[in-house]
Amino acid sequence: MDFSLNEFQSMLDDSVEKFVSNEYDFETRQANAASDIGYGSATWQTFCELGWTAMPFAEADGGLDGGPLETMILMQQFGRGLVVEPYLANIILAGGVLRRLATAEQKTRWLQPIIEGQMQAALAFAEPQNRYEFGEITTTAVAAGDGWVLNGKKSVVLNGGNADVLIIPAGGDGMCLFAISADSPGIRRQDYQTVDGSRAADITLENVAVGADALLGKVGDGRATLEAVIDDAILAVAAEAVGIMRALTTKTVEYSKNRVQFGVPIGSFQALQHRMVDMLTASEQSYSLLLWATMANADKTDEAKRAINAIKYQVSTAGTYVGQEAVQLHGGMGMSWEFDVGHYFKRLSVIAQIFGNADWHLDRLAK
């Protein structure tokens, strides 16, 4: 199996790596996260200008015909830079639904403005009662005249407070997906910052009337599409976690060379060397499994589902371990607000829980 990057992928990796290194330092990240919208609008426009927001979409839709491997490359570098811009919410989640189900007219209305950075989007996949079983929803969609009336509650909607368009799953077993304007009458949003510096919202829909053109695909298409999009999102955050783990390992090794205790660098202590080797091993094992899962998903092999469960279990457990070790080996400064290590750990902690925690995915893998 060939794991080498082709010319286009190498150029993409180099482009994102240079951006993160030269234009997205920790101070910039913190300033973006502290803004009213939780990210840098100028930074997001740069993503659009560089073509990153167009990466996973077909050329006919204004995209660059990228696939899971290109997304993996982007997300690893975003993890290394601790990027807070809502790429996952806009491009992987909401964009993933639209590219699969939207008509040409709906893509012109919703998808193209998202790619161009003129519109923000969110996929409201979670509800208060369904935990990780995202197909088990109570939000209803009742046919009314030429349209539909939606009622329900959505929780922890990533980018939900900033979204101009909301993708709403509704209808239970005959699940439908709707694209609706976030300012539609009957929608209430409670926006808040999450522990990792991102933003999310709880959303209530009360008798929200939408036209027939809000339905994406056909009645009943929602469940399979939602599962496929969540799989893409799992691979994306897994790649982000690998980028974070590698960054933490590098930062910890460098710190151990400079931090002097008892007259010598702490990196000279064999016990600490062993712990850093274990961090490196966990990171590289995660990367190897990420490659398998990403390539299996790209090729649509029979093992793709198992591979996705496996990589999510791996990054949830290994990410927690690497984050804890990095904090402990940096001592008290590892959790200080002004230092980046603690923020990397917070993001790993969120990734460990989102889209199913380690136990949930291990159970699915065993079944």
C-alpha cells in the first residue's frame, strides 16, 4: 500500500504548514477565539482564498475535487495550529450534507456561498436525549400545504450561533434533512463558548414553517446521509487529534531539553525519556491507524466502518494519554491560560467525546 503523498497533496500540506507556522501563532489563535464570533473572520476569508473551503467538493459545485486524504492533510495541520475557525462545522458537516443531497438550485443558494465565505452554516445533529445515537431524534417535520412545520430541540450545535443556514434532521425513521435560514420565525438560539475555545449553541424550533424547497433530497434520505457525514467528521477530528498529539510530543521533548533541574536538563532523566517515548509511540500508532481508516473510507472498502470505529477509539484514548503526559511533564505551567499546552489538551478532551467516546466506539467495533 502506497502511503506517499502525490504532488497536489504535498503542495497542500506545505501550504497549510507554512500558514500555521508563519501566520497563525498561539497569540493569534487566542485573539480569534476571544472574539464575539469565536474565530477570525479575516482568517476564514484567507482559508477561502487559498481554496481550502472548496477542497472536498466537486468541481461542478465550485470545489477542487478533493477527498478524504486531502481533508486528513488539512485537519492534521489545523490540529498542529490549534485552529478555531469552523472548518468542521461549515465544510465537513453542513457542507457534507449539501454536497450529497442538495439540488443544483439549493447548492447555488447555500453551498456556493459557504465555499466562498459569504455564509456560515451548521448541522444540528445532536439532541438532548440521544447522546451518540444521532439517528434517534424527536424533532418532528409535519407536512403542511406545500411545505413543512418543524418542532424540536437541538443541542451543542457547532457554529450554531453564527450560522446563516441550519441543516436540521427531523422525522425519526423516515428522517428528512432540511436547510433553513437561521433567522426563520420560531427559531431560538442560545450561543456559548465550549471548553476548547470553540462556539456552539442550543437551538429550539417552535412551529418553524419552511417551504418545499427546504427539503434536501427525498423523504427518508436523512439517516444514511447523516451517518455518512458523521463518519467523515470522525475522520476529520481524528486527523486533527493526530496533529495535536504530534505537536504536544514535539513541544514536550523541546521543553525537556531546556528545563533544568538539579543542574541538568530534565530530558536527561531516563524515567522521563521513557514517558516521552510512550507519547511518541501513541502518536505514531494513531497516525498509522488514521491512514488505514482514511484510505478505507476513500476506497469504500468493507472495513471502512470498522476502521472508523477503531480510529475514534484510538484517538480518544491515546489523545487523553498524550495530553495528560504533556501537561504533567510541563509542570504547573502546563495548565496556565497563557501557555498553549493546556489548550491543546482541552481540544483533545473534546475530541475524545464528540461523535462517540472511546467506550461507545469500542462497543460498536466489538459488535
